[in-house]
Amino acid sequence: MSWGTLGTIRPFLNFHAKKDALNIQAALEQKDTLTLIKILTNRSNAQRQIIAQTFKTITEKELSSGLKKALSGELENLLLALLMTPLQFEAYRLRQSMEGIGTDEEGLLEIMCTRSPNVLANITSTYKEQYNKDLETDLKGETSGDFAKLVLALLKKKKVVGMVQRDTEALAEAINQAKADPGPWITILTTRDSEHLNKVFVNLESEKRETVDEAIEKAFSGDVRLGLKTLVRCIQSPNLYLAQRLETMKAAIVQGVMVSHSEEDLLCVRVAYLRQTGTSLYTALQKQFKGDHLQALLAICRSED
């Protein structure tokens, strides 16, 4: 997977995998968490994979096992997340959203709505490799009704050329009925590019004299309403959507977004967070978290805005 250049974590220029692996081995023995944080948050994901392999060659042990033995709690979860490849981590997050009692619909939607068709296809393959399960089958088992149709359409997103006026009319007609029909919304929102859809949204808002979000809120209910609203927000501004996810300041969500986007576009999400809240993400993290876990999060965030 190729990441963009707007991430907070970049390749470490003076990289020596053996030196890092030996320093990590010593840090694990001494339970020196600051050294573990310093190395793992200052190397790119590709470099971390080389460190993990080098560590295994030297010690004949998995680095992830060493971290589990030496650490606990959210710091353990965060550093283990950094050891996964980007695709493994997204597959893991999807699995976590479906495990246990109930489904974390918002967790599913974050990944399904923000990832491209190619990335979702790669995540599906990785999910199969990691869990020996079919992602589409698992999604069908965890969702139902119109929400299931939306999630599966997101999984198989494809680009189809449409006409702005025709799509505007189709969306308007679907919610002008006595019982709103989510079908056209699911089809159009999962098969058009964001530039086209934003033009459709402008037209629809002009016609309805309310925001698209408000129109969905009135017309639909339940999980499909949540799904459509989330998808619209991601189409309009994915960075703002992710910033709003970070606003929850729940550890699992914060770690998920920050690790997933650390080498891709976390700088853009930081800017959106500042605009949305009036507070920098760097400052907000310090108000919510503490100790070594905070230091690791700040290292990924990188700097004040």
C-alpha cells in the first residue's frame, strides 16, 4: 500500500534495523517503555516490519510476544497496532468491530466509508489471510436490512458515471415518498466519485432548502440513517469526519484513527481538528490521556498546531 506525504510518521533516515532490534531487546528486558516508544513511533511501518523480522532472527522470538509480556493496557494495544502492516491493522479493526456482543456500526463505517475500492479489496484479502474468514460473509452475519445493503455496497464500491441532475432528482424522489426508499441513495452514493456527489448535494440542498444531513435525518431511521449520514460526511470532508471521530477521545477510536492515518494524511486531520474544536489535537490528547500512553500518542501526533 502506498501512503501519501501528509502523514506525521516518515521513514527514519539513519535507519539500522539490527541496532533498533538490539535496543528493543534490551528495553523489553528492562521494561524501558520510553525507548520502545521512541523507536517504534519514529520508524515508518515498512521499517517496523524489518525491525520485527530482525528481532525474530536475533532472538528467535516474535517482537509482538515480547511487547505483550513487557507491557499492558492501552500502551500495549497501541504499540502492537504499530507492528501490524496498514492492511493488517484495518482488517483487525473490522474484526474488532464485529466481535463480542453487538456490532460497532460506527467502527465499521469509518473504514468502509473512508477507504478506496482498491484498498478495501486488499483489506478483504488480508482479512481472509489473518482470520481464515470471508469479510463479506462476516458483514452479512453482523448486519441486516437496509444497513446490510449499504455496508455490502460500500465493500464493493465501484465508479459509474452519472448525470448530476438525474442523480439529484433520484435522491429527491426517494425521500419525497410517504416511506423513504434508501435504495437510490445507497446505489448513487456508492457508485459516484466525490466531486460529482458534492455537486449533487449542492443541487439537492438548494431544492430541499435543508442540508443533506437534515434531509437524511428526517427521511430515514436506525442504522441506515447513521450509515448514510456518515457516508455523506466522508464524501463532503473525510478529514473533518475523522477529526470528529477523534473528538470522542475514546482510546480505541483515537488510536485507530491516528495509527491508520499516521503515514497518510494525519496532518490534514490535525488541521481539521483545530478548525472544528478551536484546540489542537496535541493539546487535546494531553487533557485526556496520561503517562507513557500519552507520550506514545503525542509522538504519533508529532507536534503542536
